[in-house]
Amino acid sequence: MARRFKKFCLAFLCAFSFTAGAASASETVVQTTKPVDSKANRELPSFKKPKHLDAADIYDAPGDIKLLFATLQGIVNRKQPRIYLIESQEEGKMTWLNDLNVPYTLHQDYWKVFSAYRNDVKGMIVYDPKLPDSINVATTLAGLKDAVVASPELAARLSKAPYKLKILDDLQGKFSSRLDAYTWQYENLWKKTTHQMLVGLDPDTAIRIPSGLPESFVTIAEEEQPIRDASNRDTYSLDLSSLLGKSEVYLRFDDAITQDGWGPAVHEVTVKADGKVIANFVAGTPEEEAFLYDRQNSKVAEGQGGHRFADNGNYFVYEFSPPAGTNELTAEVDMWNQYKVSAGNIRPLSAEQREPYGYLRDYAVANKAMVFWLDSNVPEQKALFEKIMSDVKSGTPYLGWFSNDVEGEFSSVEIASRYGVYVLAADWFSNLTVFSGTEPKFKPIQKSPRPQLENKIYVTYTFTEGDNFQYNQHRMRVMWDDPARGKVPLNWTSSPLLYEGAPAILNHYVNTATANDLLIAGPSGAGYFYPGAWPDSSFRQFLQQTEKYLKKTGMTISYVLNREDSENIPLTPFKANAYEKDYHSPGLFISYEDNYGVEIVGKSLPVSTIRGISTAQDGLQVLNEAKANWDGKSPLFISLGLLAWSMTPSDALALTEELGGEFEVVRADDYFSLIRESKQLPAIK
């Protein structure tokens, strides 16, 4: 996922003096107002064109400050985009701000920005730090009441001069649980919010942990080979004695080879102080919890007797307290795959510490949307989740993301699809109220002559994650700026709805694309949904409704994900036919598997299964195996899915340079055109 930038110009305003007072959220009458834009011919609301931006650098600000400014931005930018928040530096703090070509003033002191726009807000909604989900309810109330969201500490400050903001609602102690908070919100606020969109946001996030190992930590064991099959499973003895002398010792597990997603897997840990066991647990059990200091984004799986794993840039940390006077401290760890183990004795920062975050909240507030965060794998929460989905029209977008990581994604997208709701992953998108005010201005897409059909192995590379607005804003920009881009044909999955949500971002990609770059629609078209779960009765209507975005953006080829009960399934002939007739697709990519192949669905639509890879070495192995099994008597077609979080155009180039003359790498449009010719299928009009 990814982040953002800013600048500003100020005219200091005199703050009006308000009498501070707390009102009960249940007692306050909220006036319903029209959404920013409810035109039937748009998927996303429109905003005015920004003329000048005050950019506030809040990158290093505490979480409650980021939340405060995101809600301020939503109120102010509803009328005219004027505030830009610098929240990320992944693609460069100022990268997109400079590309906007809008005059701006950069403010390092963000309080000057708050002072300048203080009179645009009517007061504060105070959230309950003891119940993070109250942050989302507060965000909803902020949009309805033209307010900002504040922590109790900030509220105390802002109630006084020079700000003198009223407390419109104080949610402290109001709700007993997540479900209680969102049930109250649904019963009291839902009818007053826009139904043009749904917004799902985690109320808080882990604090930012500096990259690299923490202070005092040293690497004590590492697997240097790319092992993924548990063939190196063993009980490894680790000597921690050199770290004695402080009250705690920490044991950290990282992925030794972050590119391929096969990090450390730990089954059991035994720690002995002078030969006496002071800790013994199996990953995923209650006994582990007593020692798990920082789980970060690690997960527990049942395989191999149960294990905790951390892939890519993720990690986990255990904390042990040896008795005073211990002379020898050892750990025996049953683990495998690509482990990197480090240890230290100075307490590091922990991702268990969480704080509010502001991303996308400007958009929710500006549009008066209801913000929630429900786990579809918890029955009581699932019931409310489905009730909300059932209240909106088919074809409604859900912006944000879902709880419970991968399991939450699969189950929630399937539920949303059943109700005709599509997803725009955007929980880490910044300044959407600003980007929505820009205009699409791009030149026709470059096209090279298609190669002649021969008896070759035709390969096409497709970068994943194109269902993801924030990927377009952050990670994709980093990859796009790779000097190797343009040297080999690449398909870039992207969201066609950038056309309305962030035209300036789409403009950059289209206008700087080479003849080797092809933008295609990410899963599963104009938005992320599972075609199999979508009701047949409204499926073709939805494709017809959103086809214009594929046509306007040139993303006429779609990459489809189709799941049922978390398992990939093929398209039915009805759904495949709809893609061909309503999206005018020359072919579709589908799934992300450990195999590849091309199937002709409905006798006329090529559907190519994507074989996922996470390193260039993976791709070379797949293609060499394909070559060994190929008879050379007819063309062979292989689509490789390049994991966007671990691969770059440089990796694609390195892979291509290792291929022999039997291979030809092509763009997706040429790939499907060659397939159609080889199968004697009619051309798509």
C-alpha cells in the first residue's frame, strides 16, 4: 500500500469565539444535505477544479493530528479543493503535488493551516480512545455536522483560545463494543448519509516503525538459500547469553529474502535460563500470547503442526524475561524456510501500538458517507455488514478495505458482489478530494505493430494489484519510474475509475507510457468484484454501465478474479459471454495460480489463466519447464502475473534477457490477438 504529499498558501483568519459544550450524539439533530454530486451518469462524485492548494506536511505528526486534518480537509474541500496533506513519501513527498500543476504553498507548521480554515468548521466530534471504532462513528458525524474529529487531548486544546471550537458530540463511554457503535450508527445516521458510496476503514493503524533492525538488535541466524518447501526444517539452537544484563531479551524473525514471500515459519520455541525452561510454546496457542511482544503483520497457519510466518517486509518479535543473575540463555526454535533471526535487549517500538490515521477520510467527510469496519467472518458483524449492503443500489462502490486481512478480503468481496457492490481498495489513498477535482487529459495510447503468428512461445507479463486505487498512487508510481520500464512489453493492471476519482494520476500514466506499456483493467473490470457471486439479473447492466470507463481509458482488456468460498472458480458461460459482448473483450486474464493455460469459453472468448510469480527466478523456471514440454509444432501462450509488491520492470527485463529465440514477449492486446488468430476466432469489433 502507499502514501502522499502537500503545500499551502495562507490568509490568517480571526477565529470566532464559540462557547464550549458537549452534546450527546443521540440527542443531536443532523440535517440531511445532498451529496456533492449525485448524477446518474457518474460512478464517483465530482469536485471543483483546485486553483490553489495549502499543503500541510503532517508526515511525522501524531495519529490524532492526522485524523484532525483529514476531517478538516473533507469539510474545506467539499466546496473547493484547497487543502493538500503530505502523508506519505513512498513515491516522493512532493511527486504528485508537483505533477498536479496547481499553484501551492507548503506549510511545515500545519497549525497555521488549521488556523486559516478554522472558521470553515462548526465544532468537534470527540472520539473514545478506549474504543477505536468510535473514530469511524466520529468521522461519519463530522461529515454530517461540518466538524472535525479530535482526541480528548486535542479537544481540550482546541476548546481554548485561539481556536475556541465547540464540542458537538463526545463519544467517550457511549459505546460498549464495535458492534454496538456501528449498530447505533446504522440506526441513527445511515438514513442521513449519502448512499452513493460505502466507506470501510480500519479506525486505527500500527504506528510507523523505522526500517531496519532496532537498536541493540543483531542477526544471529539466517537462511541464505531461497527455500520454500520446509526442507530445512530443524530445531535450531540460538545462544542469547551475550544479551543478558537487562531485564528483557527480544527475539525477532524476519523474511531473509523479501522478494518472494516465503519468510520464516516457526512452530515451537523453548527458552532456557541456565538450563531451566522459562518459556515453551507452540505458535498460535494461548501460551504463545504471553511472549508475543509484536506480531506486526505475521499470521498463524495450521500446516506443519501449526506455525507463525512473516513474509516480505513483515516480522514478529518475542519478549523473554530471564531471572536476575542468569549466566546462560538459549533458545531452541523449530523453524523452516527463509528465516532471518535477530536478537536485542533494548525494548523496540511495537506495531501493537496503534494510532488513528487520516487516509480517505477527507473523501468520506466531504461526501457525507457512513464509515464502518465490520468483520464478515464474525456472524454478528456479518449480519450488519449484509444489512448495509442490501440497502444500496446495485452498482454502488465500496471504498476502503476490509478487516481480517486475506480472509476478510475473500469473504467480504464475495458478500459485496452478491449484493451488486464493487470494491475500490482505497484505505491508504491520500487527497482524494483534490484528485477528484482534476480533469482527464491524455493522448491516444501508443501502439506497435503486432508480431506475425509463428510457432513460438508467446509470453505476456502482467503486474498485479490494479484493483487498488492506493497502488496507483504509490507503489505503481515507484515501479513506473524504474529506468527499465519501456524496454520490455508489460501489462499494468489499473483502475478504470481513475478517470473520475483521480484523473491527474491516470493522465500521468497514459501520457508517459511507452509503446511497451499497456494499461489494462484490474480485477475484475471497472471495480473489484467476483463475477460468479454477482447476481445474473444485474450483471450485464453493470458491465454496460461501466464499459464506458474501459473505453475512455483504453483499458479494454480485463484481469478477472472469481472466487467462491475463498477458492478460485472458472467463469460461467453466461458471465464470460457478458464480458465479451458488453466489455467487447478480445480476451480475459483470470486468477493467480501455480499453473497457466488458455481456454476458449463460449466458443469465442479466450480466457488465459495467470501463473503467478514473485521473482525473476520463478519466471525463468516456469518458462524453461514450459519449453522442455513444448513440441514446437504450434504456438504456446503463457501469461505470467508479476507480484507488484516484489517485482519491478527491471526484474521483467532481467527475466526476458535470459530467454532464448523460442520465446517472444508481447503486450496483452497482441497476446489475445495472436491467440484469436491461432484458434481461428472472429475478430472483436
